[in-house]
Amino acid sequence: MLRKNFESEIHRLKDEILDFGGMVEKNLLDSVDALKRRDVGKSHKVVEVDKVINKKRFELENEVMILIATQQPMAKDLRLLASFFEVISEIERMGDYAKGIGTINIRMGSDDLLKPLVDIPIMAEKSADMCHRALIAFINEDVDAALLIPKEDDEIDALYIKVYRDLIAYVVSDPESIEKANWLLWVAHNLERFADRVTNICERTAFVVNGKLFEIEDTL
């Protein structure tokens, strides 16, 4: 494969990874919307979409392996292709959190929510936005942008703590509400973990450009 063709394949793969991330971001938002509306049918669709996400992961990884096998890339090209594997894997795992929220809504059955959702949808919107911008930074190999995004994880953590405290207050006043509180706590936990994985994508951007692996939180 000529260098021009190789670069074209890299560009195509970057576009596919960005689209892949978009699938996961949408499924996350759909999972929380379904929970908020208590739309179990929509949650079933979220779970089905996750099967498509899993399949897409393996398809993308196979494309990367073909490029590595046929091109024997060196230096930065090899770092980029190796990072493709990591980012694709991270996106798929983030998709699992969306599926987890969908599954929670299904398992809740006909139960009402313990409380109206306020902070959880904000967590979802913020997490999906962070993911999208992290992938844009990765695709553009924009280290400066990538290093800024993890700082926003503090906002997600603060919202998680607020949700946790609110739910504890409900349980203290009504011990029988513990199961409903636990459902929502798991939803918030999934969103918090989703946002944590955004940092991993940002770290890979720095690795592609600088050739150094480090935890961004150590530099914040």
C-alpha cells in the first residue's frame, strides 16, 4: 500500500471511530431519557443498540490489525494505530454503561422513580459532551484540548456526590425507599464511570503526539 493510500485509510478509520463514539454518546443520552420518562420500550432499544456497538468494536479492531499487518508501521504511525485499539475499547466499555442504565430501567419494571431526575440528566449531557470533545481532540491530535477536558470531570464527581447525598436523605427519612434509591445510585455511578473513561482517551491523544504514557490527573 502506498503512503498516500495508508494516510487515506488512517483518515477513514478516524472518521469511523468518531462515528462509533457518536453511537455510544446517543445511546447514553437515550438510556437516561428512557429512565426519566420510564419508557421501558426505549430501554430495550438501548440494550439492542449495545449489541451493534459490540459488533462494531470488533470490526474496527480488525481493520486496525489489517493495517498493522500490511504496513508494518513505525514510530508515530505505530503509536496511532496502537492507540486506535485502546480508544475503540474505551468507547465500547462506555457503551456498556449506557446499556447498564437501560437494564436498570427495565428491571425497575412499573416502579415509580424515587424522585424526579434533575442532576442525573445533567451528568449524562455533560459526560456525552466531554466524550465527543475528547474524540475530536484525539482525531485532530490536539493535545492542548485533550489536556483540558479531564479537568471537567470534577463537575461530574460533584454531581455524583450530590445525587448520593440526596438519595441518602430519602433513605434516612424512609428506609423502605432503599431499593429505589439504589437503582438511581447505580445510574449515577455508571455516568461517573463513563466520564472517567474520557480521561483515558485524552491520555491516548497525548501519547500519540508526544510518545509518552502518563496519567493526566497527575498533571492537573
